[in-house]
Amino acid sequence: MSHTTTDEPVRRASGATVPVLAFAGIVVAVMQTLLVPVIKDLPRLLDTSPSNATWVLTSTLLSGAVATPIMGRLGDLFGKRRMLIASLSVMVVGALLSALTDALVPMIVGRTLQGVAMGAIPLGIGLMRDMLPRERLGSAMALMSSSIGVGGGLALPAAALVAQNTDWHALYFGAAGLGVLSIALTLLIVPESPLRAKGSFDLPGALGLSAGLILFLLPVSKGSDWGWSSPTTLGLFAAAVVVLLLWGLMELRVAAPLVDLRTTARREVLLTNLASIMVGVSFFVISLVLPQLLQLPAETGYGLGQSMVVAGLCVAPLGLTMMFTAPVYARLSARYGPRTTLIIGLLIIGVGYAGGLGLMNAAWQTVVTSVLIGAGIGLAYSSLPALIIGAVPASETGAANGLNTLMRSIGTSVSSAVIGMVLANTSNVVGGVAVPTMHGFRVSFLIAAGAVAVGLVLAFFLPRRSPAGVSQLRASSEEDANLARAERALAGAGQPPHGFRGRVLAADGAPVARAKVTLIDRHGRQAGATLSAGDGSYALAVPAQGPYVLAARAAGHPPLAHAATHGGDRPVDLDLSLPGETVPA
């Protein structure tokens, strides 16, 4: 089996668990946009050159990209709540270090530590899967997944207000305070999951992935300064390709890899991750364009002449709408499935950017654009963890969602580099200062629309599932724990055990992994549930002897129900090619 569990039963989450985890995600996301209001002033504030000042932002990006998949895997191995608290603690230390310095190097070190907290998003999603019943899981994951956008959107006006009225170091003191509050709430309210993955931590894999990501993201972030055709930029891109290829070959030979590339190569996981990059690109474009448009002087003929705070307030609905779409996503996904919800979200984003091309003449028009695009991104972001969780074993939830979060970060990084280059190349120089043009803003929106179009193509190629199948396959890890307990009970000696074991088979006789097997009693109630293992095997204990129905469902196969009367530990193979056949137990 690909999962293990402790003897401790899975503790149910309280009603406050989801808000606390979502708050942790929002706190982490705040770090990504905290410095946006003072970006232009960083060279003066840190007494350094503009090219050196960009390292304050680049360092957070690099450490976040490296930490996200690593913290996800550590959470699978040693406890997701434990790693969540560790991530937030490192962030608090980094925020305090940045708050107490005006020097470049300590500031970069502090910002690097703050980026480690990006692992909180996949860790929170993993905790939700481990503790929540299926009926609450959809909306909870949607809120957690959207928290990265919610925090980024809400941080803009708050950070602008602080930076405009107080010393800019107060931004970091405030971030540290939020981190401490999040740690305290997590300790008090969020239970630890007893579920653990097998194996040990893949340190060589972590080092290889870290090196590859840094070699790739560094030229993406600094290409504008170094020149996209410079030997340094091209050399780093080439080195990234070599290192990541070698890392992939090494991971395929490791028994317990940091990232299971075989799982990642499954169509649903691969296409979802690629679509995540496109969503990340589209999300960051509006965050880069609208604040500049709003703050440009009206004398330019197209600038809206708003203050830093007003500009932040106009963009804030982007994050608020993402937060409020979580319950909407839950209803849509329950009825149509996360694939359809992702497609709907991408279509709304596309409409938002297409309409936004003509809605740049007043502040209220930017609010309309923010609301529309925020709704689409909220639906799209909410769909991604459900698609990933439905395709990977429970023991890989943290690592798989960590990789998916990394894909979104890569999307925002690429978006930042491309849009920055577009705005720079289309700007006008006025009084020695480069001023972005309306043409550059519109080209940026067209690039976002193009990314959405690519995302739509990828989403349409995702496997189709019936809504019921999605609901069942998105089982909580409590059911995976039930599987492990049933296996121990059925393997015991002494009196004959009570339960069923067997395999789930496809039409060609091949075993079907991660098929949902449900035990239904004579009253039509669920008496147990589990997911089949990699070899198609399943095991279910029963509360009492009597007639039961074993039902199995898997993506790409028709549902079936086999009647079975319990009579001890009897093998029952569920053949998906023979729906409705009665099998004696």
C-alpha cells in the first residue's frame, strides 16, 4: 500500500478548523504583495541600486518555489500540522528580521525566510482532506486554494495605507503579528492528522529540484535586467533543463521520491498542473496592470490619477470575490464536477479580460473588471486541488498539491517577467522616466486572454467524470485509514475476521487503482468505504453479519453494484466490465 496510518483515530475537525487554515493561507499570501506599494522606493530605502533592490522580491519567489513541494512532502511524512506551524514560524522570524534592518543583505535573508511559508497552502489542503467529511471538503478546499489570491488582493490596500501613513517597516511588524496569531490559532484549533506516508525524506531529490527551480526562475525574474539573449540568461535556462532532466531520471529510480513522477505523468495530474500555470499567468496580469493604470497621472490622457490607497481598494474586490466564490464552487462542482467548474472559471476570466480592454477609462470600471476576473479565478483555483486529490493517493496529497501550488507560482513568475518586458518595451519616456502606455496595458490583457485560451484547451482534454463519481473518488483520508484498519483486522489470526477483501478489475482484467469501493447495508446506508490500492486490492471490515452490497466506481469506467452476503473473510473481485453481476460471497 502507498499509505500508512498511526493507531490514533482520525480526529474530526471543529467548525473553526477551516477558517483557521484559510487564515493561515491568507497570511502567507500577504507576503507576496506586501512590498508592492513601496517597490519603486526600495532602492532609496535600502540605499542600493535598482537591480540589487529587485533581489528583495526575487528571493521570496525563489524560496517559496523551493519550499512548497518540499514542505508538502515533509507534511506527508511527519505531520501536516507540524510542518504548517514550522512554515509559519520561519515566516515570523523572517518578517522580524526585515522589520529591524535597512541593509540590503539582511533584508534579502529575511525575505527568503518569508517565502518558506508558501508551503502552508498545500499543507492546509492536505489537513482538510484528512479531517473533513466529503460534504464539507469541496467548499473548504476551494477557500484554501483561493486564499493565495484573497491574501494578495486584500494586502494591497492595507499595505498601501500603512506605507502611506507610517514607517514602511511597520509592514513587516504587522506581518509578523499576523503570523504569530495564525500559529496560536492553529495550535489551539487545528488537530494533527495521524496519517503518514511510507518511506523517508528524499534529500537528494529535494536538492536536485531546488537547484533546477532556482536555475529556471532566476533568469525568469532577472531576464529583464540581464537581457533575455545574454549568455547569463541563456546559460541558466540551459543548465535548468539539464539539472531537471537528471533530477527526473534520479526520481524515477528512488523508492520513495520527493515527487512521484509516474503519478505526476497521469493525464489528469499533468493537464491540471499545466492548466494551473495558465491560471497563474492570468491572475498576475491584472495585479500588475490595474494598480499602475489607476495611479498614473490624469495628465497622461489615460491615467486615472488615484492615490496608492484608492488604487489598492479598487483592486481589492479581486481577492474578496475569490473568497466568496468558494461556496458557489462547492455547488457547481457537486453538480457538474471540478473539470466543468474549471472550464466555467476560465471562460469567466476570458470574458473579464476581453471586457476589460474597453473598461479602462474610470476607477469604477476597474472595479467591475476586478470582480469579474476574481470570480473566474476563484472558480478556477478552487477546482485545481479537487482535480489533484481525485487523481493521487491520500499519502501523496501534500506533495501533489505542493507541486500544483508550485505550478501556479511558476505561472505568476512567468507572467511578471513577460508583462514587465511588455510594459517596458511599450512605454514612453517622459522627463527621463519610463511611463507605461495604454497600448502596453491592452497588450498585457491580450496575453492574459491567450493564457486563458491555452488553459481552456488543456481543461477540455481532462478526463470526464460524472459528478457522483467525482464526489466518491474525492474520498477523505479517514476512509483510507479505515482501509488500513480493515487490512489489519482481516489479516489477524484467531476467530474468522468479518469483512471482504478482493480486487477491482477493468474490462481487460487489469487491476484498477483508486477505485472507490463502498459497502452498503440492507437499509441502504453506507457501512464502509475505501479506495483500491495500486494493484486493485481492497479490504473492508463490516460491523455485523448480514446482506451487503459492494459498489465500485472509478474514472473512465461505468459504475457497478455487486450483491454479496457476508460470510467471513471471503475474496470478492469487482469486475468493472460486468456491471450488475451478482457475486456470491
